[in-house]
Amino acid sequence: MNSVTVETHPPVTLPADLAAQPGWPAPYAEGIQNSWIGELLTHLPLAMALLSPQGRLVVGNDAFYATVGQHCAPGTWPQSLVIADDEGAVAAAIAQALAGNETVEVRAALANRPDDRQMLTVTPVPPGLGFVALLALRDIREQLRQEAQAAAATRMQAVGQLAGGIAHDFNNILTAVLALTDQLLDRHPPGDEDHEALDEIRRNGNRAAEMIKQLLAFARQQPQRQQLLDLAEVIAGLQPLLGQLLGQNIRLHIDSDGLSGAVRADPGQIEQIIVNLAVNARDAMSGAGALSISVRDIPAAAIDGLGHRIIPRVDHVVIDVADTGTGIPPAIAGKIFEPFFTTKKMGEGTGLGLSTVYGIVKQSSGYIFARPGSERGTVFSIFLPAAGRRAGVSGPDVAAPQRALRSLDGLRVLLVEDEPAVRMVLKRALARQGLRVEVAADGQAALALLDDGLAVDVLVSDVMMPGIDGVDLAARAVRQQPGLAVVLMSGFAELPLHRAADAQGVEFLSKPFAMTDLTGAIATAYDASLAESATSST
């Protein structure tokens, strides 16, 4: 059996009253430093010092002196090493630890690093070692940074929930306003004295609708049509538009040579990200400079080396958008993605550009970071999870599918909408198109009508309603009346509901919309149901 010999060290004798000793504290501190205790202290990687019964410093190790920024003479009060505002807290913590024989922690900023807070830990030790307590310093800058990030994330989530709720209600209002405006424009054609005013109302309503879309993007409640994308093709297709937006005095460089991966995202929203960042860069460069957009692969093994701990360790595709502008001052760096925050003058910006980018990236399961450029300006880096390889992947369809054009006269429609103003306006507008419209205020009322034998050709329903949502209503209605065409509409759709609607193959409209969009969707859904019925019968 092997035996281990443990060498014991004699304790260092502690004078009863250090302050009363001749020549204190230098000779005694030197004795401690030269003992086995001092040798152990020196080799510890933590910043530590020994305290006398009075709470004064006896001796510290190299890490301690490097941290506090000076070689403190024996007998120094530890509280003299922190900023004036924290001196009382440190002195009280040391007194509490020595009097109560308990470990005490206190946060304080060192005098040589007033912007960084440290955790000071005072730990009493058993008697006979030659000192009565250990003072340890732990750098908590990373902890504070993570706490600040968590607080910012919580704040952003709260703002997003508020923005989503406002956007939903506002979209209902805009739907009613725009639908009424379209009806009035039909009665007041070009040349009428009121046509120009009505057209201006519609134009401003559409501007408000675009702002709401940006809020929904930030709140991550914007409906998405995700597909496998080749980002190189998407960005290349934007090059002519970017050239017009940037102007002749900004050089544009696009590099996708390092890209082999694809991503799953909404092509229109990816384009919106690039355009918003390009416009932001143009303004930061005051119309002159250089903008570089690069797309490349980041393998899972390289994630840890990037310094972003929140990114999952999987393959990613990163989009870097770098400008040569003025850069982002550190004081506002934490606010740039918040909605309505802007450094532009009144009337020159809404403060929704970067918040929209942030929302789209997060809704796409990605991450976005901003950092200073190598020389000047800012680099925005967007990380999106890779979803396969580029081979066989295409960019977004340039030509949007055309709505079917057909006569709607006599078509029977069940309109389900919980907002009274929207319900009234849409019923009137559809009736003017020759449709026979029945209305219901919610899903339960709609099912009651169908149970009573109401036969309809098309169900037009809001998605977000109290009780039964539009997706569930559509599924039940189709079971009651096979072949029923369905059009769903919403100010915003929760992602699971939107995916469920896609799975059922129904037409989907985002509020607000023009009446031509609604009638086109009804025609398309009805024609598709007729075609499906014909296929089933054969």
C-alpha cells in the first residue's frame, strides 16, 4: 500500500497588535511574503491579498497588484483602492467579515479602473496562519455585460409585444380606411374635384401600412414565406436597385466567392434586410464612400472563435455589410436596434430601419451584430443557420403569380371578422362587386350559420379572433362543406397559425390590403377549389 507523506508547515506567528509593533508593517509583511504562505499566494492565478486584524493589507500577490494598478505598501487600507463612492461599502464589508467570521461580497469599482466593477470577497481564515482574512478580487465585467444583454433582450421583447399588439389593431383601422377610400375613389374618378384628395388619403394610408409592416417585423410577427435560398443570387438580383439607392458617389462591392451553403428564409424579407442596411450605410456615409456586401460560410467548428457565445455551434451563412461611414458611437451602440430610435433630424427618418432588420433576422432564427470597421465605419454581420448546399437552390421568384380574373357576380361568401368597422366596410365593398355576403362576428357564429344549412362558395375569415381562430374555423368549415374555398386575412398571424394555413393551401392576405387584392384572392381560391373538385371527380 502506497503512503503519502504530507509536509506540515509551522504557522507564522501573528503579533497581538500589529500597529503597536516596532517597524510595522514592513518587517512582518516581509516575513509573511517569505513564508510558505507567501509562496502559495504568489503562484495563485487569482488576485488575492492578506488582511490584518485591523482590516489592513499585509501583502498581496502579483495578480492583485496588477489588478489594482499599484504595489500597495503594507498597512494600506483596502478601501483606499476603490473609488470614493464605494469606500464605505468596502470598509463595511471587511468589518462585517472580520466581526462575524463570515464571507462577505461587495461590488466596487477600482480607482484605477472606475468604469469597471469588481467583486471583492472577504473570507476569514482559521487562526494560526499569520493573518485573519483573504481579500480576493474577481473581475465581473463579463458578468455585467451578460446582465446588460439580458436586460436589453427583455426590454426588446417587451417592446416587441407592445408593437405587435398595436400593429394588429392599427392594421384593422387601416383596412377599414383604405377599403372606404377605394369605394369613394370608384365614385370619384380622375377629373372629379375630390379624386386628388382621396388619392392622397390612400397614399398616406399605404405609407402607414408600410410602417406597421416594419413594426411587425421587429415584433417577429410578420407572416413569412420561407424557402431554400441561394443568398448569392438574392443579393446579385438586388444590385441594380442598390446602385440606384446608393447613388454615383458610393462604390458597391459584392463578394460571394466563399459561399457554398444555402439558408431557409423569406426571400422578400432578406431583400428588405439588405436594402435597409444599404440605406442606413448611405446615410452614415453622407452619400460618399464605399459599401461592401460579402456572403460566406461559417462552419460549426469556427463559431466558438468568433466570440459570440449565444450563436449555436452549427453551420451558418454570414452576410457582412460594411460601410466607410462615421461609425456608431459607443454610447448608443446598445440602442440602435430599438424601434423609433434614430440619430437623424426630425422628419428625416422613422427609426424603424434597423429594428426591422433585427426583427426579421430573429424571426429567421438568426443573429445580428454590429462592430467597428477595420479602419472606419461599421460592419453589420448577420448569421443565418445553413440549410443545405447551394446546388439546385434558386433565388426568389421575380414574377409574382397573377390573381385569377373572373366575374364574381352571384358568388356566395361567408365573411367572418370580429372588428365591426372592418366587417361593415368589407361586406359593403364585396356586395358592390356582385357577391352575396353573409357575415359573422366570430368563428362560433360562423359555424352556427353553417350548421343551420347556410351554403357558401367561399369562406373569408380573419385569423386572430377570440375563441375559434381562423385556421381552426377553416378546417371545420371544409369538413362540413367539402370543396369550400378559403381566404384568410390578418393584421398579423402567429407563426404556427400561419404555417397551418399554408399547410391547408388556403389563400392568405396580410392586412391592410386593397379591395382588388381581396377580390383577386377570392377568385383565385374559388377557381382552385373548382379545379380540385374536377380532379377529384375524374
